Amino acid sequence: MFSYLANPARFDRFARIAIPVTGFLALVLILPGAWFALFASPPDYQQGETIRIMYVHVPAAWLGLALYLAMGVASFVYFVWRHPVADVAAASIAPIGAVFAALCLASGALWGKPTWGAWWVWDARLTSMLIQLLLFLGYMALRGALEDEKQAAKSAAVLAMAGLVNLPIVKFSVDWWASLHQGASVMRLDGPTIDPSQLLPLLLMATGFTALAGWLVLYRMRSVIIDRRARALQAQREARA
Amino acid sequence: MSEYLAMGGHAAFIWPAWGLTALGVAGLIAFVLAERRAARKRLAREETEAGR
């Protein structure tokens, strides 16, 4: 699939179909998801109504990690095979992943205050997720700081790949260290331990947000490709002058 | 209705969490749409320049 989409013309054909599809999926999943999450699901027997924060917190957390994984893989594909579309993908993902990672931390703080009595604790899960956000921001800063585009793309790819190490740390932090954060209740080997009435809105929101992130990334990628074409024309013009 | 909005006394945490998320998502959508407009404009300008 990677080599198929590495051709910019083929990527464009793919994106023209995938953009409306992901956009449509995001709408038809998030709207009922939000309705179930806010109105048609019961409060938790321990957390009460604050469980409704989980329906935005978990999708944001999932995307913070999944988008980083996608950015790391795209960076690897670019670094090894120098496919320009892979670099466009990595560059397009960074700010979107940063926003979702930040939303995860913000909604988590808003849940932590009433539940744990603290907005923030230097806990393994919270700290490793903060590092994930800083990796996105560092990637963007590095790309922006280097004048030479090829050099920026290569250096940023190295940073993105190195940052992949943090993903299992975030995921397993709750198992490896005594953490205040609860363990996994959906992505478990023995199946979800969450009640179906709460699993349904969570899955709708998580899949809907995933479709939304796909839409955002693909939409951005086409814009970045258009912008690069414009810049190439500009470079030609300046070379002639 | 007001009882619903009170969210069992946790309205001050639940609604900001949803509000921030909505704001973040709306901001991202606005950003990618503006970025596309800017890129199209730039390409159109360069194409006219190139055709001259």
C-alpha cells in the first residue's frame, strides 16, 4: 500500500475518494456517539457523571498515540525509501496529533480534579503522555527551524522515529509502574471489561474521531502537495530570473 | 433540564472537557480549510506567473 500511494498522482486519486468517505464516517459516528455519551448512557457506579469526560478523553488519547505511530511509520518510509508523499504525511500529521494529545491531557486534568483531587500528578502515565505531546511539538519546531527543506524533512524523520520508543511506555505505564491512572478496560487480551452501555458510546466516539483524524490528515496532505507544487514553480521562476 | 446540565454537581468539569474538545476539533477543521485556500491561491498565482 505504501509504494502504491508513494506516487503523488495515485495518492491524489485515492485522497479524492477517501476524503469524502472519512468525512461522512466521522459525522455519522460522532453525532450518535455524542448523543449516547451525553444523554443515553448511565452514570458510572463509582465515577458518577464524570465518566462522560472519558468519552472525549479516551478518543483523544487514542489518537494522540495512533497519530504518533502513523507519523513515525511515515517518517521511516520516507527515511528509508525517500518517498515524498510519506514526508508529506508525517508533516501533515504533526499538528493534528499535537492537538489531540493536548486535548487528552486537558480533559484528563478536568477529570482528575474531581476524581483524584488534583489537576496533575507526576504519574508515569501522565508524564509519558506529556512527553508524547512534547515530541509532536519538537517535531514541528525542528521542521520549522531548518531552512533547507530536505534537511528539515530528514532530521524531523529521525526525531519522529526516535520518539516511537515512548509509545509502549505510554501504553504499558499503568502496568509497569504503580500508577494513579486506571489500567486498560477496552484494549485487553481478555476482552473489554467495560459495560456495553458505556462501551457503545466510547466505540462510536473513538471510531468517529479516528475517521475525523483521517479526514484532517488527508485534507492537509493534499494542501501540502498543492503548496509544494506552487513552491516548485516559484523556485523555477526565481532560477530563470 | 437544569438537573441534567448540573451533571451531578460536576458540570464545571464535564462541560469544559467537552467544550475544549469541540473547540480543538473546530479549530483543526478551520485550520485545514484555511490552509487549503492559501495553498490554492499560491498555486494559482505561480501558474499565472509561469504562463506569462
